[in-house]
Amino acid sequence: MTRTQPSLDAPANPRETCTLRITTPTFNAEFITEVDAGPCTRPAVARLTTRHDGTSCDCNGRCLVIDPDSPDTALSAPWTEIVLMCTDHAHEYESTCGADMTCPASTYEVLA
């Protein structure tokens, strides 16, 4: 994974919001560890772009399977996943995954 400075060709859109969900821990983790509290509506400050081609994205081809019940029948074309993150989600990502940025198909960038 590569880390880049803000990109001049893709300026941050002030109306773009975080694409992740808000999760809230529960008091009884034995049954349900967290509750989905809906989409995050905070402004995006970072972007994670992953180019899924089946090999360099570390998905071992699972990202190209259209029908999981018959994985050998048809494969989709390579595709790009874009995740926008707010300040809290970006901090969480950097503290959990930031040290292990080894996926060559992913780019993490801070939006200006």
C-alpha cells in the first residue's frame, strides 16, 4: 500500500461524506458485539482506493467472483473500490492498518 500527499488532480469535495458506518459497542458482547448506528455523515478527510484485479489486491481472486455458489462460472472485470473516511474513521484506520501498508493495489491519501 502506498501513502500519498493530497492529490492536486482530485480536489476534496466539501460535500463528500464518510462512506463507512457508525458502530456502537454493546454492553453484552457475548451475544452481539456491536450495533449498526447507520451511515456516518461527517465530512471526508481521507480516501482509500483499492484496485481489485484478483492478485495484487490480496483477495486471492475472491473479489472477481460474481456468484459465490459457482465461483468457476464467470469472473467480473477488475474494479476499483473507493472508501471515504471522516477524521475518526481515518484515525481508526491509521492506528489499526497504517503500520501494515503492504498491499500494492491500495492507495491511502489525505484529502486537502
